[in-house]
Amino acid sequence: MLLTITPAVHADRVEIRLEGELDVATSNCLHTRLVELTETVSPPRIVLDLTALAFCDSTGLGVLVTAAHRCAAADGWLRLDHPNHDVAHLLTITGLTGLTGLTAEEHEPRSTQLIQHI
């Protein structure tokens, strides 16, 4: 399955809707887009809408963590909105709950923000 990346620029943030699968085959495309944003938007405030993200593997997680580091280094932030149950569970079992604000008990879709001191 492919990954569709749909950006929407707002005055205070950039929202990106992800649809499909974020995996080894598709993650480089998202990585490239996020690098461009962190280099051109100051400060980079990026919201990733994960409502339609069906799957995320470790490569995709790496892209998210790298983007969070880049945003934080530029005094911005990266926020994950509406991860589905499976993606929220993946964040929990990989130990990334501290990065996202999810707790082990929270597997419901919700908005999360990757904190700046990663």
C-alpha cells in the first residue's frame, strides 16, 4: 500500500494528513517532506493527522522520532493527532509513550505531542 501525504499550511502550524502505510517502502518520502518543513518553516510546528494511517513499522517510527528531534532543535514541535488503536499500541510497546504523552493504559485514538526534550 502507498502513503499519501496531504499538507495544509495554517498561520501557526502545518498539518499533514497521512493515509496508508508508513513503512520501509514509504517512510523516506515522509522523511524528505518533514526535513523540508523543518528547514523552511520557523519555528516548525507540525501536526501529523494519523486518522487514516493504517500501519506503521519501526522505520516509520524512526522518521517520527527524527522529525521530533529536528523540530525541537528549531524551537518547534511535532504532534501526532488521532493515532488509531494499533498505532497507539505500537508507540506504547516500543517505549515511545514518554515521547508522545501516551500512557500504557491509553490505547484510544487521541492527540499526542512529541515533547521537546527527547
